[in-house]
Amino acid sequence: QAAVDFLRLVVAGRIDEAYEKYVDIQGKYHNPYFPAGFPALKKAMIENHVQFPNKQYTTQNVLGDGDLVAVHGRIVLRPGDPGLAAVHLFRFQNDKIVELWDIGQPVPADSPNPDGAF
């Protein structure tokens, strides 16, 4: 539930609250396209919220295994866009996120797969 709530708060623009409640600021962020660390991720999240204040996030699946939680979801940055499929993998320690991995892919508007991304 903490991982899903963290994502919900971030998408709503309540990034400071999400960080205060769920993030160990000394933790590791593993996206190769961003600078290391949670402070850099926070800055990027704030910038993203300014650029896309009406984005929507829908959780599709949540898997937990010990201190690891994977959340699969759909992010729509602008109304009418097909969106992105995203997976966030969290590692928790003492009820705080100490590691985060994320991957995403655009959802094509005309996918040849009738099962779709979700």
C-alpha cells in the first residue's frame, strides 16, 4: 500500500508529502537517464508536475515479495494520449523506500496486439 500511495501522492503533485512520508533520502535511484539519488528524482518529479499538472495514473497490478514491491501502472500525461506503461520496483527498509527502479514504454495508439499493454 505504501508504494501505491507514494505514486498517488507524486502524481497529485504532493511530492514533498510523498517524500516526507515514504522516502529515505539517502536511498538509491536506479534510472540510468537521471542523476543518482532521491534529491535529483524529487527535482525531476516537481518539474514533471509543472509540465503535466493534469496527468493521471492508474495502478494495474501490485506484487510484493518481502521488502520488494512492484507496481505496474498506466500514466497519461495529457488527456487523449494513449499514455505510458510503467513498472516501479521499490525496496523498503523500516517503512521507507531505500531503492527505486523504474521502467516505462509508450503505449502505441495502433498496437497490433489486441490484448494491449494492460
